[in-house]
Amino acid sequence: MATVSHSASPAIAEPAAPSSETPPPSAPSSETPALAAPPSIHVRAAITWLAIFPLVATGMMVAAPLMENWHPIFRAMALTMVVVPTAVYLVLPRLFAAHGFLAARRSIRR
């Protein structure tokens, strides 16, 4: 009977040598601005209310003639099907960006 010898494979792979193509990590410089902390839960709630309230008020006034005879549950469902995506994808990102801009500007002035 013949025995076949296999070359031993290492159990743990050795880390690859650093490539000369990747730059070494550098320390943060004073030129790069620090990221602002995210707004508190209270600020997020206020910004969300500022987005939702005008959309709901406008939606109720615009849709009232169309939905006079609808059950209130169906009116609410139809209104929220329009208001929630509009707020989430259009209004809230702009309001949070404006808040971030104002917060950064306020921190620079101090």
C-alpha cells in the first residue's frame, strides 16, 4: 500500500503585507471639521412635527371635498399614504439638513 503525503496547510493565514499603493492612516488634521453630534430626541421630535403638521393640515383641506362621504378610518389611511412618504423622503431630509447647517454655523461662531 502506498501512502500519499500532503503538504501541510497553515491553520491560521498570515496577514497580507501592507501594499505600497494604500496610504498609511493619518492623524486627523485641524483643517478637517469635526462632525456635529446628531440632534437630540426632542429636537428630532420637533423637526418631525414641523414636517408633519403642515402636510396634514394642507392634505385635509385639499382632500376634504373628495372624501366627504368616506369613513374617517379610510380618510386617515388615504391621507397618511400621501403624507408619510412625502415627509420621510422630501421634507424631513431638508429640515434635518437645515438644522445641521444652522448647528454647524452656530458652533463656528462660538
